[in-house]
Amino acid sequence: MSLLSAKHLKTTEERLAHLSVLQELTVTALDLFDPESTADPFLERVAERLGCLVALWVAVEDDRRVTLAGAAGLSEASRALPIAPLPARDGDRDDDDTTTVTVPYPELARTDLLRWRFRLDVPGAEGTQLSHALLLWFDPERPPPEEYVPALDRIVNVLVTVLTHRRLAQDLRSSYEALARAQASLVERERLAAIGELAAVIAHEVRNPLAVIFNCIGTLQKSGAPLEPAATPAEAKALLAILAEEANRLNQIVAELLDFARPGEVLLLKESIEDIVTGAIQAVKCAQKTSAQIELEVSRPLPPQMLDARLVRQAVINLVTNAVQAMSDGGRIVVRVAEDALGGRPAVRVEVADDGPGIPSNVLNRIFEPFFTTKAFGTGLGLAVVKHVAEAHHGEVAVQSTGGQGTTFVVRLPSSPA
């Protein structure tokens, strides 16, 4: 009885060892899910655990060429040897059986080697079958256990599943790459369209002041002729003033383009928001001739904020300038600075409110678009720059407008943006 128990225990231990080997091979086969992986590590593990001399993975391509997909136990010289293509089909003969290929490797020159053959038919595109085979050669004096054969059949089924999903993963990757190329092409077309729109805006805006400048220059040139002067000193002075105004207009166009095109990186320093807004209001008063009253309201003194002073100043200048231009008949513009919150974090709020005619509802949702403007002049970049500055600080800008009752722009900037 003890002999039977010992024999049964030995048999059980051998089966457990075999199952452990097969489990290890199955786990190794799962590594082939990655489309970037190769079959060599799997075959090397197969050769090591099963004790075979050579392990090959071959595949038949559509033109009946046989290629080596992976190998273990072959020299580099043998790997370089080509495998003869399968012969053309003759009638109903199935000559594309991958397990019948003849391999030219010196390591397999012995005629007494034992070979195990496992065919893998992997589904291909449009219902086709891709022929693969796992070929194992053993020394007759060290044959593998026969019970490995049915278990290896199951591993082959695992390999078929792995190769099927690997192909799907490759198809998915190809689709992603095609989508990325299409997206890049679309972005490029949009960029070119934006450049074309920019060129049209610049051409239109630059030609008007240039025409005035050329006319003034022509008149001044005539005044220097020996004949009767074309312009009196007073007229010449007026013409020079026009030249300066139009030159400043050209400079403003270039400045807006640079502000809009400048990268979004910000230089954060502790700055007084009150000083920034006060300086911006003074800049507008000096540059704009207006009868509108511009007032600053600060709820209470605010501590220094982490801001890019140059960018924030430009944003406030743009908002106040828009308010001044909207109130050609005069009125009241109020700039308010106060503490606020944004996304649950401390923030500072800058409001620019006017009592002008307001913004029509049909254009309200487009005012932050680059190059969009309803004015007879301007590039349409002022509010786009404001939005650019707010987003560069991880803040936001909003607008409220009612016809005949004025417009209010609100810029919220976090006190300590990430």
C-alpha cells in the first residue's frame, strides 16, 4: 500500500511540475500582447523549460514567402539564411501548410531529430487566415513527456488569441496614427487659414494709415517747391500731427499683434494690483481723447498678488480703451478692484463697467475670437489678448451686456496661480 502511495505521490509531483512549466509558458506567451514585443523571449523560455534543441516560429505571407518570426537555439549565421517559399497550389492540395516547410539550418542537419509541429491559424484582415507554426526539435535521447502534447495544444490556442488581439492592437495603433496625421493636417490648415485672415486684416488696417501718410508727405513735398507753397506753416503743422497720429496707429496695430502672438508663459512676481490698474488707466487717458469719466474704485487695500504686471496692465488697457471707444458721446467708466474667489481659491477681480450702448446679443459670443471686430478700424485682437492674459494666469474673463444699459467685463485672476 505504501508503494502505491509513493508512486501516486511521485506521479502527482510530476504532473504538478509539468503544469507549473506550462503555466509559466502561458504567462510568457501573454507578453506577446504588446505589438512591440518579439517572439524570441517566448521561444527561449520554451526551449529552456521543455529541453528542445531548437524552437522556431515561422509565418507564411500572402505571396507564399516563409519568414522567420522568432527563434531559439539558432546562430546569427543561420538566422540570415532564407527559407524557400512554399510551392504554388496544385488543384486541391493544401501546399501552404506551414508545418511542412523545409528549413535550411545547420543546427537541424541530423535526420534523427524529433520534431513537434503546432499550427497557428490567426484571423487576418477581411476574414483571411494568416498561417503561423510553432516548430520544436528534440534530441531522441531526451524526448519530452508525452503529456505535454495536449497541454501545448492549449498554449497554441492562447498564442492564437494573443496574436489576434495583437493584430487588433496594431490596427488600433495604425488608426490612432492616421487620426493624429489627420488632426495635424487639420491644425495646419486652420493655422494657414488664420494666417490668411491675419494677412487680410493687416493689409486692410495698414493701407488706410499709409494712404493718409503718403498724402501728407506729398503735400509737404510740394510745399518745398520754388513756386507758391502748397501748404501754410499752420497747415504743415496739422499735416505733421496727422502723420504722427497715423504712425501711432500703425504702431498700435503691430503692438496688438505682438501681444496676441506672444507665448503664454508668464513672469509671476508680487505686484500691487492697484498700481497696475492705476497705471493702465493713466495710459488710456494720455492716449485717448475722450469726454468720458474714468473712475477707479477699490473696496479696500489688497495685499500684493502673484501677477505678470506687463500682461495684466495690457489687458486692463484693452478693456478701458474699448469702453472709451464705445462711449464717443461721453459717459462714465468705472474700474473696480476687489478680492474674489476662483475655483475655491483666493483671487482678485478687476471689473471694467461702462454705461454705453452695450454689445448686440448676436455678436456677444464672438467678441473674444481673434480678428473679429465690429469697428470700422482695429485688428479685433484687443479682447483676444485679454482672454489670452487671463488664461495664461489660469484665470477667466466674462462679460455681461444689456442693450442701452452698458457693458461690464470681469477678469478673475488667482492670487497664487500654479
